[in-house]
Amino acid sequence: MVKSLEKKFIVDIDKCTKCGLCIKLCPVSNLSTGSDDIPDFQGNCNFCMRCISFCPTEAIGRASGKEYFLYRAVKAAELI
């Protein structure tokens, strides 16, 4: 079962562990805890993709009609 976050993102309710990491990492406080403890979209997303990239269970990982790939940040020292 999936819950839509706006029309761009969906949350797989079966995969979501309700850890709140996506809510903590959102730089514009776009996500909040819904009544079912599943992340809710607030309408001011800047599409940074942090919620998708850092979700430990990949519950937020797809956008409607588009394929996105998970990426992880690396430390600057690793790029040299």
C-alpha cells in the first residue's frame, strides 16, 4: 500500500518504519508526521531528494512517471 506525498512522491506504507529520519533531514520542514505516523507532504518541497536518498528502508523512493536512483553523499576528502 502506498501513500501519496503530493503527486511527485509516494511512501510505501508497508516499508515505512516511521523512524522520522526524512522529517529530520528535510531542509525546508516540508514533511511532518501524519495522523497515521507516516510522513505527510506540506506543500513547500524544493525537491532536494534527501527524503528519498536517506530513507533506510527505501519507503520513499519513487516519483510518479520518473525513475530515481538512490545516491549517498561522500566526504570531500573521498573526492580527492
